[in-house]
Amino acid sequence: MKCLEVSLLLDSSLPGSLGRAQHDAIEAHLSTCVACREDWANWREISALAVPAMPEGLRARIAAVLPAQRRAASRTALRPLLAGGVLLAGAALATTLALRFARQNTEHVAASAAGASTAPTTGIVDESVAPAAGVASTGNDRQTQGASAQPVRTVTQRGALMVVVMPLIDNSDDEAGKAAVQVFHASLLDGLRRLPGLRVMEAVAGAAEVAADYRITLTGQGSASAGKFVADVKVEKPSTGPIPNVSYLQSLMAGDIEPDCARLPARARDSAAGDCADPAGLAHKMIETLRTTVFPPDPLLSQQLKDTLANSALDAGARLQAMEELVWVHRNGRVIVGNADPNPLAGTDVVRSAIDVGMSAKDPAHRAYVWRSMRGVREAALVPALLATLERDPDPSVRVAAAVTLDADYLDRPEVRVAFEGAARTDSRALVRALAQRALAGGDAGWREHIAASLRDTTLADAERIEALFHDMHLATTQPFGSWSPGPSLALQYLDEPAMEALAEVLPRAAAGSPVIRMGTVTLVSALEGRDGPAIRALREFVNNPAPAVMPGVIGARAPP
Amino acid sequence: MDNKRFSNLVEPHLDALFRAAYRLTRNRADAQDLVQDTCVRACARLDLLDDSGPVKAWLLRVMHNLFVDGVRRERSSPVTRVAEAGDSMAQAICPAPTPEQSLDSRQRAAQIERAWSRLDRGHRALLALRAEGYTLAEISAITHIAMDALTMRLYRARQSLTRCLHEDQAPPAMPMEAAR
């Protein structure tokens, strides 16, 4: 028994459900394999750690924060409408609204300043946005704020998010440490100011709380004797009342005061690239983290990724990596801002680039990836390329990907139905024919029957008998951008007993010839949890006690890459 | 979205959410923040949710995305997490030890804590969900990782955990709490 096989069986088996032979085989493996023994011992130690009961106050805390969040969502929804109205109504109205926004957003700051004129150094400095008309200007130098120097949310900065950077808390041991922390702080501020769509304000010590979308608190400590510095960065949505702050990020970064960056590869020597652990480099890393994971997606970053995707001088793998990154970045934005963020793969430029990769990539896996990823984009420009792929691509997996996307997004087009009619009759692969028939027929009854019939069809090769079922299982866990999957394989739940018996008969042979199917077999059986019957028991028995003669090498025959 | 809908759909799962969040963060305060953020995000989309659907899995997915995607780029950073006083793994491992046991356990707990914080967040999420008893099928539904890939990732996650523990032999660069 191999390492990966042990892992698979232990993960997919319910406690106490291991067969005797399989249990003994695992024991024998663990008695000789130090790496596995250590992996599982460490894992069990982590698993055994106690989890405290939920704090009593959490329920109330959430109940308190949700109404405020809903109000904030309502304000966010109104803001673009207001801004759009301003553009139409002219400058005079714009000024009025700007002042109104300014008053709303600085109400308690102004009250604090007015009520405590002798308060020490209370202030906010806005260094990134030109002041709105009618509001006292703020300079580029740090200054004390009075009642007339208030932060403003200008309507000309539509969609801008306010970021307040709190005063630096520096616990450094010596001057060199202090200098490192200050470089980090200055670099962080500088990087924030360069990000589009943000209004960055720097709070002065003792400043009153101000309404903001993000509040960044930096605590630093450096030591020349240790040669190190640390920067604790906390990003949160500040509370304006009894509601607790919402924490977005907290991380502690450690770096060298004077790192030997010359030893790094040439590309990494520039601290601006963020690869060198000097203060400026780490600040750059933090900016990248904030940019890609905390703040909503910014247009510049998206454009960079789109440019990479469009660059035909790069190989298909690099271009598709940029495409995947684009989805990831926007998926995070989706988490932050809800449903407002559209599918990042939609749009003429991205679609054109995707078509280019999909039609030119040599690797069928790359071509299939493109057409699968385009599911949900619903751009008319994709249709001719998808149709051409369905009709002419030599690799069936690519034709399957095209068929799935055409079915999901473009079935109402006559030319798509015509293409499906052709594929249903003439495609050389049964799976493609079945998908085309499923698209034309509508509903899943025929498709489920195809899965069952394929399993029972002993004239087919073993791999083809299970192909439709495995396609269905895979599709169920790969959804387009923004969609929610109900979980693995619904079709599996509809297989009748004869189909299950056929599956139990064919799967061991098919698994013997394919590592992918071997992996899928374990997960398939896991997905059958809660069901019972002779065939399902046989499948479980096969997974738990694979006969070497039937399944040589079993699951762990190949070490993971 | 009304409060009743939130009460009906989300509140029954708060305990499970907190347990999963604590497994992920190993920190009571962070776990509470994560649960709160999950509820805030979920709140915005709750109207779209089918009442009869897998609400718990959906909520765990929101939490998983917040945890993993939310700091995706952080994995390449030399980031460590400061443990909260009185809320460390040491207490979880050994609630009432002898002085000698206490020292060993604290050292081991600190080592595990550092290794856990260095572990890739995606791996951490998989191990946390598995430790919480979710099946492969459930984890697949929560993480949207196809089940055939999931088994491999779990295998690698355990390997990574061991690697992080090995790498922890050297003392951390400069623990902020100790320096203070």
C-alpha cells in the first residue's frame, strides 16, 4: 500500500468502517513509513485540539452589526445614483451635494473639534484628493485640524473609498529600528496613495473617530541589535457607535533592517517588486495584499491581467494563469461588495483574448479550460468560436467543454440548435452526442438514462461506460463565476440498482487503467454516503479492500508531483 | 432581508460556524470576527437563498472564501500571527499539566501554532474542515474543489503541516510580544 492510498482511504472512510484487510494494510504501511506516520500523528494532534464553546455575546454582536450593515448597503446602492444625478444637474448642484456629503461624513469630527478647541493635535490630513468647492482645503503637509479643516467625501470621486491611516505606533528599541518602521509606514502610505479609487487620509494622534470605509492601524517595532523589524498591520471597518468594528485583515510582517538583497535574483533586488524583505519591499507586499484581497478590484490590476491574457507572445499557460487570476481577484471583490461586481471575463477585450487562446492553444487541456471558463459569460462573440470547436476540434474533451457552455448560455440561438442536432447524430464520441441530445431535449431524464445505459452497455470500452457519470460528477463541482453548486453529482443519486450493479462491475477494471478514475472511485463512493444496497456495498468493499489482481498498484502507484 | 429570515436560516448554524472558524484561526477573537464577517456577507445575499437548500454548506462556503480568498496573496509574505494571551493552543492541548508537562506542552503548542499560521490558508481550511468532521463530499461542496482533486490536496496539506513543523526548529525572527 502506498502513501497516497493510505491518505485516501483514511479520509474517505467513516470511523470504524474500515475492513479488516484494509485496516491491517494501513497498519503495516504506517509501521514502515516514517513520513506517513509523522503526517498522521501531527494531523491527529491538531484534530484533537479542543474547540471552545461559542461565546455568549457573539449572537448579540452579530444581531447588532447586521442592521448597520444593511443601512450601509443601502447607502452604497444610492451613491452612484446620486453621483450620476450630479453629473446631469450641473456644477451648482454638485457643490451643494458635496457639502452635504461633507457634513454627513464629518459630523462627529466637527462636533468634537468644535466642542474641544483646546484638544491637543486633533486632526485628519487628506493628501490624495482635491478639496471640494466650499470646503476648507487641506494641504500636503500634516496639519492640525480645526472645525474648518474637515475630511470630505467629494461626489467627483464617484465610487472612491475612504481609507484612514491611523497614527503610527512605534515601539522600536533604537533609532535604526525606528527608521525601518518609519520607512515601512511611509512606503505603505505612498503605495496606498497610488491605488486608484481610494481617498487616503492620515490621522494625527488624538484625532476623533471619523467615518471611513477602511481604517488601517500600523504598529511597528525594530531593533538594530536583532537586525529585524516587525510591522503589525490591521485593517478594519471602523465602528461609529456601539457596533463592533469589522475586521478585514490583520497580519504581522517581519523583515530585515538591512537585508542582503543582492543575493536575491536580479528581478527581486528592487524592493519595489516586493521580493526583498526590507521595509519598503514588505510595505509593497502589504499594498499588493490589500489591493488584491481587501479592497474591491481596482481597474489597473484588472487591466494588467487582461493585458497578459491578450499577449499572444506568451504561451497559453501563462495567459490562462492571468485569466484565472482575474477571476480570483474579482471573486474576492464579490465577497467584499456583494453582487455588484460583474463577471470579469465578460467584455469584448477579454472575450477576444479568450477566443484567441481557445482557438490556438496546442494543449487540449488549455483549450478545454478556456471554453469551460467562458460558461456564464454570455457574449455573442463567443458563439462562432464555440460552434467551430464543437464541430471541428479533434479532442473530445474540448468538444465536451464547448457543448456544455453552448448548452448553458446560447441554446436559444437557432444556429446552436442546428449544431447540436449535427453533433447528436454524427459526433464520434458518445458523450458529446449525449450532451447534444440532452441540450436539444431539455430536462435531465434523457441524460440520466444515458448515464445508466452507458454503464450497462458492455459493448463499450470500460472508460467510455463510466465517462458520462464522471463528467456529471465533475461538472457538479465546477460552477461558473458567481454560481453556487449544490454539491457533487446529482445524477449519481438517480442511478437504479441495475446501473449500480453495472457500475460495481465496470469500475474496478476502469480504475485499474487510469489514475484519474482510481481517484474518482474513492470520491464517488464517498458521495454515496447514506445509501445502501448490494452494489453500493460491493463498491465500498472494492474501495476498502482492493484486490491486487484486479487493481494492481491501486491508488498510490504514482507519487504526487 | 428581514430579521426573521436571518434567524431562521443562519442562527441555527452559528455554533457550527464558530467551531469551523476557530479551527481555521485557532484564536477566539479572530474566530468571532470571521463568523461576524461571514454573517455580514451572507446577509447581503440571503434573499437569493433557497430555504430548502444546503444553508449550512453555503454559509461555510462564504466563510471559506473569506478565509482563503481574503488573504490569498498573503501566502508569499513572511507573515506570522501573534497569539492572544490566554487563548493559545497550549491551553487547548494541556488544560491542567504538571510544571514539567506544562513547559513541554507550551513549547509544543507554540510550535504547532507557528506551523499552523505558516501553513497555506487553503491547506489550513481543508484540514480544519476535516478535523471538524466534515466528509469529503461536504468539503467538496463547501470549497468547490472537485472530489478527485480534494483527496490529493488533503494529502498534500498534511505533508505541508509536517514540513512547517520541521521548519519551525529555528526560533521565529522576532516575536513582537516577547520583545515588548
